[in-house]
Amino acid sequence: NNNNNNSNNNNNNKNNNNYINNHNHPLLRNAREDAYNRLLRKRCTARLWKTLSKRAEERSVRVFCDNLRKALLAPPAAAVRTENGNGPRSAMVLALDPGFAAGIKCAVLSRKEGEVLHLDTVRFVGGAKVKEDGVRKLAGLLKKVKDASSFERNNDEEEGGGQQQHQQQHSKHSKSSSITVILGNGHGTREARALLNEASRALVMMEGGGDDGDGGVEVELHLTSEAGASVWSVTEMASEEFPNESPAAIASVSIGRRYLNPLNELVKIPPKSLGLGMYQHDLPAKILDEKLAVTSIDAVAEVGVDVNSCSLAILSKVPSLTAKLCRKIAEARPLRSREELLGIPGLGPKTFRNCAAFVRINDGIEPLDGTLVHPESYDVARYLLERLKWDLGDSSSVPRCESEEERLEVWRGVAKEATERFDGVSQERVLTVMNHLYFSMTSPDPRLRKDKVLEENGTMTTGTTTTTSTVGSIGGCSPLPTYASTIDKLRKGKLPLRNIIATVRNVVDFGAFVDFGLENDGLLHRSKMGNVPLGTLLVGQDIGIDVLGVASRTGKISVGLCGLCLVATDGSSGNGGGSSSREEESKRSSLKGVVRKAPQRKRTGGRDSKRALKSEDRKPRRMKPDGRDSKRSVKSEIQKPPQKRQRRK
């Protein structure tokens, strides 16, 4: 009996195991479905959504910070021309804040310091006479800027010698001197540009040049983002600087200054108001503000500030300096050395150690105060200058090295000697001091020594290699023509539209958004950039593009870098400008014909076929034996007396 019981138990266990191992059994399948639908799906979905959302937020914050850093470290306009050997084209610039009813706010600024020389308003809405007066006033402002640039250029020629050469070139400069105009990219930009063209032609008539059809004087137009200008114009800092001016006039000053020196002007504006990122309103405000504040401080620390001439806004971005200390430093100006910072109340040794390397004092007692070297390393710096025979006042005494590897090979022996001479100083610290001395003498402004820069002449510098290409360069490019000044005109015209000057507004992972004069920005996808890396584009940089297509429904504009000879995209409506081969065009037209000729529904008995099918499928009503409808109520059978119509009042 025991043996039989054991065998029965073994058989039962085998059956149970077979029952459990049967994964397709309805009981197990229902249990799995119930566990997933009732417990696992919601939890896994919530956890996955939280993880991906956090990753997307971190990436969005990183993109925002990268764009802010590029915008703050954009090279100043005057410095770029000096580095390229062109020199500034005019001593003054004209900044325009476009508008309609309120008029165009104008500001004449000095190119070097951004000092406000004149403020005015040009009105052109309200009739022909108002527009004529506005053109005359704008032409007067252009003449003022032109005369100032010609006067300074003539003085430079006289200092260089050659009165006869000055007399020969005076007439040429008076006719061919260009005028720098900075125009905001808000509403009314196209109208302001048209008014500017009329004013340039009127200026030629005022000077007695006649209407020779040359289009007026040469105007160098730069489109600048006006995002955040109105925000800063109503702040307390702006009202202190311009106590008697309206916020609209102050906004035009901000537009002009951010072109001349982006760092000094953009640090005054809250980073969230600059429009440099995507989905910024969906991100946690606390995390975004912290990251953007750190990015601004890093950018200012990399460039450094002149403590005797900088504003309080940029001085407050120096590490370890509070607003109270900044006001005390401003009251103690001028400072002759970095050591005098220790005499300011509230600025102790620890704060001095953290901020001393980022503060510059030019033409002071100590020449090293104008370099990147920290005061704690002055002894090492003096030894290195004597050992390498470098002169701080003469940059030609420093041998130029193309790469960092080449500099290390030349400096390694001297660094080893300095390490043995000074106790407690490592070789890495000595090499850092040598790098600071080298860059302080060769290129003091780090904004002009980018690792990757797309120059105006089309020269791409990437690390240690330099390749010359016309891809994306603005040489030979022109602003958007008048026959394509709107999206509708652009859509009806011939595409692609080649060699158009555009300004980079935003850089994202998949490309960049550029402004070339229309109400919508164009998308420069990374696939339409050729061999140009996406990281080389800077916010506010001028590049050359080809307009490839306009979406018919959404109005989205697709662009590519000029020089690649890209064809027009399928979204362009119009000729296409040779967008594809004839076979592709015929296929596209045949597909369009198929989509347009949709089959129409047949009508039966004066009704739609769909309604007819519904009526056929409808069940017949149940009728009573006397032929009446069972659903009809008895009350409906009682005939109500006819009511008299009431006359309408």
C-alpha cells in the first residue's frame, strides 16, 4: 500500500509540474495579464516616464547653457575687424529698434565704448508727409554717422603722413565709406529696412550725388536679436543710467551695444529672457536659474573684467563678489594694483584669493596685474619671463606656437627648472603660469582665440588644422531681396534662393535656427551643413545660406549652407528651381493627381450612400395589432388645438 501511495503521489506531482510548466494554460495567462494590467503597467510607465523626462530636462538645460555661453563669449565686432586686419569701418554705429505706431527708435553710439551720442525717433506711419519727414530724419542720422567715420579716417591718414595722399583719397572715402547699422529683428524689420534704403538714396541726393542708380551709400546692415531688450529697459539699472529717457529709447541702446560687445550687455539681461533655449517654460525654474547663473559667472571669469572701467552688472558676475562689495569697489576707483582690493572693507584674504585672477588692472603699478596670472604665482611668473626672455610690453618677443603639444615640448625643460627652484610648486602649475603669460601677451581677449571659429572669409579653424572653404561664408552673399520679402512671395518665387546672409538665433541638437529677414526663422538641419561641425556655429553669428523650400501649410522654411549647391526640398511650391530630376517631378505630379481625385460617394435616392446603409440596417419598429407604433406615446395621439402665432415686435 505504501508503494502504491508513493507512486500515486509521484504521478500527482508530475501532473502538477506539467500543469505549471504549461505556460499557455488559461489560468497562468490570465494571471499574467491581470498582474501586468492591474499592477505592473502603471508603475513601469510612471517610472519610465519619470526617467526619460528627467533625461530630457537635463539635456534641455545643457543646450540652453551651451547657447548662453556661446552668446556671451561671442567676439566683439570692433575686435573681430581689428584681428582680420580690416579695422573698424566707422567710429559710430546706428542702432534701430523697429516699430510701427510708436516709430523707429534710433540710437547713435560710439563703436569703442558704446557711449550714447544721440537718441531720436523716426515715424513713417500716418501719411505720405509723415513718411517723407521720417526718411529725411533717418538720412540725417546716416549722414552724421558717415561724417564721423570720414573725419576719424582722415585723421588717421594725416598721422600716417602724406598730405597729398590724403587729398587724393578724401573724395574716395567720402563716397565709398560704409555706415554700420544694427537693426533689431522684431516686428517691422522689413519696413525699417525699406525705409533705410530710401534714406540711403536720399542721402546721395542731399550730398549732390544725383540719382545715378547706384542704390545710395553703402550701408553695412546687421540683424541683431532684440530678445530681452524691453525687459532690461524697465529695470532700475537702466533707469539709473538713462533717467530722462523712455524705455523704448533705452531698448535701442541695448540692441546696439549687444552687437558691439555682447558680454557687457547680455549679462544685464535675465538669461531666461534671451530666448536661447527650447522648452524653457517646461523646465524646473530653480534648476534652470542655477545653471544659467553658473554659466554667466564662468563666461565672465574666462574673459576677465577691467575693475576700473567695467559696469556693476558685469562686476557682480565675478566669483566671490557680492553686490555690496561691487558697490564698495566702484566707490574706491581708480585702483592702481590688485593688492589695493584688500583695503576695501568686507573683502578679506579668502575672497581676494578667489577673485584676484579674474580682475584686471591695466596700466597699473604691477604689470602682471593686467594678465591672467594669479598674485600667488607672481614670483614664478617673473622667473619665467626672465628665463624665456619675454617682455610683457612687447608681444613680438614671444615665439608663436601653433599647438599646445608644440608649446609643451618647448617649455618642458624650463618648467622642470622652475619646479626645482621653487619648493611646493608642481610642474602642472608652472605650465599653467606659462600658458597664462603666453595668452596674455599674444591674445589677451579669449573670445578671439576660439578653438573652433567660422571666420567671415570662410576659413574654418578646428583645433590645430585650418581648411579654407566657401561653405557658409558671407563673402559674395547679400541680404534677402525685396521680391522675396514675405513668405508668400518666397513660396511663389523660384527656389532655391542662393547666397543670403542670415544670423544664427538658436543652436539645438538637430541643427540651428537662423534669421534672414522673414517673420519665421529658417531651420538649418545638420544634414545640410556639409562638413561644417554644428559646434562651430555661434549664436549671433552671420553665415551664408541657401533657402531651399517653404512648407505649404505650416510655413516652415528649410535652409542649407551656401556653397554646397543643395537642391530645393519637396516642401517648396513654385518652380522648385531644379529641385530634382524630371522623373521625380513626374512621380510627384502623378501622386498629387491621385490625391486630388478622391472617389466620390454615390448618391441613392437623393441621400448619401452612408445614410442609406444606415437606414437599411435599421431594425423595423414593433407594431401593435391595430397598426400603431408601440413607442409612440398615447399623449402624442391627442391632438392639441392650434395656437395663434404671435406677431413679432
